[in-house]
Amino acid sequence: MGGTNVDRNSNLAESRPHARCQSPFKSIKFFVLCHSLLQLAQLLVSGYMKSSISTIERRYGLTSQKSGILASFNEVGNTVLIIFVSFFGSRVHRPRFIGGGALLACLASLLMAMPHFMSEPYSYTDISNTASGDNSSSLCQPSGPASTSSSQNCKEQSSTAQQMVYPVLLLGQLLLGIGAVPIQPFGISYIDDYASEKNSPLYLGILLAVTSIGPAFGFVTGSLMLRFYVDFDKLSEDEINLDAKDLRWVGAWWLGFLVASCLLILTALPYFFFPREMPKEYVQSGADDDQSSSDRNQQETSQLQDLSLLQFLKSFPRIVLRTLQSPVYILVVLAQVNLAALLSGLATFMSKFIEKQFTQTVPFSTMMIGGVGIPMAVMGIVLGGALMRRLRLSVRAASKLCTAAIFICMFTAVPLLFIGCPTQKVAGIFPPSENNSSCSSGCGCSTEAFNPVCGSDGVEFRSPCHAGCFSMQANASSKHINYTECRCVGGSGFARSGTCGSGCADRLMPFMVLLGLTGFIASFSQTPSYMIILRTVPAEDKSFAVGVQYMLFRVLAFMPGPVLYGSVIDTTCILWGDKCGKKTSCHYYNLDNFRHRFLGLIVTFVFGGLICFLVTAVSST
């Protein structure tokens, strides 16, 4: 026995000088570096998609429900195929499958940008028929009945290319979800197989950190890209007559997908040079442990390879049912599902909420989520894991910690319902009882007009025509226009281009502080709840339990969550856009209803998580 150890150690010692000259593709450390960069690029795409969703909604006239379906569609392919990862993980060349998945995600990212190149330049309402940007067409012109869209615009709207936009976006999201299937599971299992026992937790911790901050990079990228006008590649600077503060502004949502596709293809290439199996990482103090770990991995691999695909599929439901028979497992997973549903709403629509509620630009609202909301949640995950490790909490103590965290979270989430802005006065729209449209009834205003102006009396109008304005004065130093002789505007009869706004931007700071605290405290429970699951299922079912957990996340939270939030938001719309007789995206929301219903749904999910954790803490005593 001793002689065997001496021989093995001497062989390892002899091999170490050669290891210094070996290819980097036989180093697990280099694999961890490559995989961190790949996950960052892949998660940047998904985060960028969510940061751009309200812009895509405005550009193509989608309802929030449709944009919610789009945001959640990448979970469809992921959910269907993730089950097979457990079966094929030990049978295939994992690095090449990861590289193939990354290339598919690259293709998906290119598909997501394609609608921009398929479509005609963005045509917003009240734009002049000429390229000069003359806005005289939006003035009050008492020449007959209300006008509608030109037949040319309607022809473009009903073209095959325009009708293909939404299906292409859905296909891109579907392929993005499929491409992501092998990346994280295969990467984690590959690292666990060939990293030393000592270094494996460190490497996996690095990947978890990257997974947490990846979406934040997506939102920050979105904030940068949305500062550019959507058609800056098709129009000269003189032809761009909007700025980011205009309610009709659409940023270059497609640009980030092109950047992400370049990053994905660069990070995918190294995986085709990694071997199917690489030498086990050597750490002298843990040489024997590494050898025994390698033996265990080989035994588990051979056991899995003895199963055929049919046998695997037959045994999977039985293992799932056995896992679901654990009450603690079910309660903790349901608690996490509630928090995941909360996250899906925050990530998809919170930037839109900030934009509408506090009258902020889209880039600024996106930066608030990527620069404040997500980093605070990451800090909560890290500190929750550190506390769990330092105190070495039992299942009972961990469940109490989760319960306490979500209970405190209720005290930061509920006040959000009361921090917001009232809906601005919009003539003929809000308040509903007030109707000032009679003064512009003879102006021949288009039924589709949307070019908001703010009257000197503080009342907003959906267009200069609806304000009864007869003349305009362009400001050469800016894109803002002043309108005069507006017979619907009280007092001086003066109006300026742009929205009046909700008038309470000063409340944004306390709102973001409470939102950041809510995300921080809610995410504090992630690591402890994860450890509860690992400690309450049989050792042989741990990998399946985690797989079922993520499958339930997708089926019960990430897939229906954005659709539910989008549907709720749509119920608060008070003026829908109209183009060629078809409903498009919402122009105005009842801000009180928007705040109460959207944030009320978030508070409901927090309460659901609290109940599940509370029952877990009681049942584990």
C-alpha cells in the first residue's frame, strides 16, 4: 500500500515539469477562465433582451402581454431539453457541445437583430412626409374630418417583412434558450470532474458570481446602446428629429445583439480545442482525495452509461416523484418559485415602470436596474452564502434565517406601493370626466396622432393638433418646438413639445433605495434555501433534485411570470396606440393603477415566499 503511494507520487512528481509546458487547453484553470467569459457573454444577451423589451414594444407596436411572451420564450426550448442533460452529460464531448451551444446562441443573437434590417425606417406619428422633419402637418388645420394613415404607411405596416418581425424575434429567443442548455450544466460537471477537491468550490464560486453579474452587464449595455437613435445607420444626423426625452423615442435596441454575437463567437472557439477528458488537477495536500474523487466520478459515469435512453426516460418520472415526496423540498422550492416569479417581473418590466412612473428616459431607467437593482441582489447572495458558511447552519436554522429575511423583506416591499406619482392631466384622456376635445373638433386631427405637447396651463395634449395650435416656432439649438395660438390651452395659449411628466421625479431616490433593499434582503435567502434542498434529499438524488428545481423554476415562474406581469400592466392602459386600424403599444397609463397592480403582484409573491418558508421552519422543528 505504502509502496503504491510512493510510486504514484513519484510519477506525479516526474510529470509536473512537463505540465509546465503543456497546452493551456489541458488546464482546468484555463477552462474556468474561458467558461466564465462565455457565461458572461451568454447572460449578457438575456439581460440585454430584458433591458430592451420596452423599446422593442414601442418600435413594433406590441402590447406588454406580447412583450412578456417574447421575454419568456427562451425558457421554452431550455425547459424541454434540460432533462436530457442529465442523461447525455457523461456520454458526449462536453466542451464541443458547450461550444456548439454558444454558436447557436450567437446565431440567435443575430436573429434577434435581424428585424431592424428587415424593416423600413421607424415611422412615428406626426412625422412629416418629407425628410426635412417639418412638423407643420401636426398643427390644427381646419380642412375637414380627422385624417388617418396614408395608404403607403399602411402598406408598409402590412408587408410580409413587417409581419415576420414578431415570429423572428420568437425564433431567436427559442434558439437562445436551446443554445444555453449545455453551457452551464456541462461546464459545471466538467470542472467538478477535473478540478481538485480543494479548488473545485473556488471555481464553482467564480462561475456563480459571473452568473449573478452577467445580467447586470446586459442592462448596462442596454443603457448605452439605447442612447443611440434606432435608425442612426439609415438616417443622417439632420434627419433625426427626436431626442431620448421624447415619448416616441426608440433607441438602437438591435445594436447590443450584434455586439453580443461577436462576443459569443469569440468565447465559443476555444471549446473546440479542449479534450473530451483532461488530466485531473494536482494539489499535493489533496492527492489521495483527488484520486478517490476521480474514482467516484468514474464509477458514477459508468453507472449512467449502463442506462439506455429509454431506461433513463422511464426512471426519470419515478425519481421525480420520489423527490417530490419530501415536504421540506416542496415547500422550499415553492418559496423559491415565488421569489423567481418576483425576479422575472422586476427584470422584464421594472425599467419600464421607472420610465413611466417617474418620467425618466429609457437609458436612465435601464441603468437604474443594471447599476443598482441587480448589484444589490448579488451582494445579498454573496453575504447569505458567507453567513451560511461561517455559522454552519443546520436545516432548521437555515429555514429560520430564510423566514426572517423574507419577513423583513415585506417591510421594505410594501412601502413601494405608496411611493409613486399621480397620472398627469391629459386632455380628453385623464381624468376621464374631463373632455376638452371640442375646441379641436374642427382641426382635422388624425385619429392616430401621438406627438405630446405640454400646455402652459399644465395640461398635456396628445398632439399640437389636439391642443388646437395654429403655428410653431422651431428652436435651432435643440429639437424642441414651441407652439403658439393653441386655442385649447388656457391662459397664454402656448405649448411646448414633449410630455408634462408626472412631476415627482424627486421620489425616485427613496423608491430605488427601498427597491435595492428589497432585492438585497430577498436574495439573502438564496444560498441557505439551496443548501436546505441539498441536505433534505437522498445523496443519490441530489443532481436530479437540483434539475427538477430548475425545471419548476422555468415552468412555474420564468415562463408564465413575464406574461402575467405584462397582462397586468396592459389592464392599466388608458390610451392605446392605433395604426392602420390596429391596436399597437400603450401611449398612456393610469400611473396609480400601474403602481398598485404591478408592485402589488410583487408584494404578493414576497408574501407567498414568506408563507412557504414559515411552514418549512415550523415543520423542520
